[in-house]
Amino acid sequence: MEWLALAGNVPKPVMEFDNVEAIKSVVAVGLGRFIVPALSLGKGHIAMTNTTVRPIKPRLARQIALVKLRGKRSTEAVSLTSAALLSLRRSR
């Protein structure tokens, strides 16, 4: 919403979904628009026919987090994945 407010146009959502395929279904039948990561535009359950995809400007960024369950024993795969993700951090 903050990103949209930069353009002075803050929509008032009528519905919210937490599933990209559900969002794509609503858009596919002409009932809305959406902003999703490009990764979610690949093949899924819902065909992307009659849908126009455009990049957004200025580019939108989001923060992500790595969450580990306290007391859970780590495996080598989890340790390697965590290390790889943490190596991508940007210095602030």
C-alpha cells in the first residue's frame, strides 16, 4: 500500500487472498488486478490467457526473513541453505 501511495492512488481492496492461484483465478475472469512476484507467473493451475503482464516502476522491493524453530536439531541441508541465504544479505 505504501508503494501504491507514492503514485497517490491507494486502492481500497474488496477481497484479499493468500494464495497466488486464487488471485490468478479472480484476475482470469476479469474481477481484479494484482501485483505478484514474477516467479508466480509461471505455469500453475490457472492459465494466464487474457492476462497482460507488465513490469512495475519504480521497482518494488520487500524484506524477507529466515525463521528457525528453537530447539529443533538442524540437518546439513538446512545449515547449507541457511548459510546460502544469509550470504545474500545486504549490508545496511
